[in-house]
Amino acid sequence: MAIDKININEKFALFSEHWSPKKIGQLNDCNVQLVKCKGELPWHHHDDEDEMFLTVKGEFIVRFKDKELYLKQGECAFIPKGVEHQTAAVDEAQIIYINRIGTVNTGNVREERTVEKPEEI
């Protein structure tokens, strides 16, 4: 088995689309993904999956019904299953996104940016 390092910046340079997670690896039963964000996804929740967002570049917003989290570079948040939320970025943000394999990025909502299975890069 070959074990190699991954350069996150080089991987982010491979794509430009927003809200389209790209898988860079697997950790136990979780996908580790990169995603570029700009604008906002619809309000949604995940019935059975937790999520983790880590901001690599820019500022990423996670909205809840009662508050908003502004995640700057180096900050992360864990979203428990069942919690309704909306993710957004005013300007482009680069995020490391970790969730259980099979998690759909838009949770219980289906729309044009829904990704059922992330592309591997």
C-alpha cells in the first residue's frame, strides 16, 4: 500500500465549481472532501449523519434558526444529525468537509447542487 501526502492547495486548484464536494480520502467510514463555497445552499438537515466543516480559506457561514457561526481560516464546527442549518459564503470560501460515506451534501433537500456521491480527485 502506497501512503502519500496530499497538498490541499494543489487539490483545490484542480476545480472551480462551487458546492460540489471532491473526495480526497476516506477515514474509517467517513469521506474527507474539499469544497469551494459561494452563495448559499438551502436550509436542510441530515437525519442520520453528523457533519464537520473546517475553513481553509475565506469565511464560511453556518446558519441555524437561532444563530449564525462565522468560521474563519483555521476554525471548524461540528453539526449534529437532525439539526436544521444553512451553509453560505459571501465570497468564495474553501472548506474541508467530513461526513459519513453516503451523506448527501443537501441533506433532506434535493436541488441542482445536490451531490449524491462526491467525485474523487
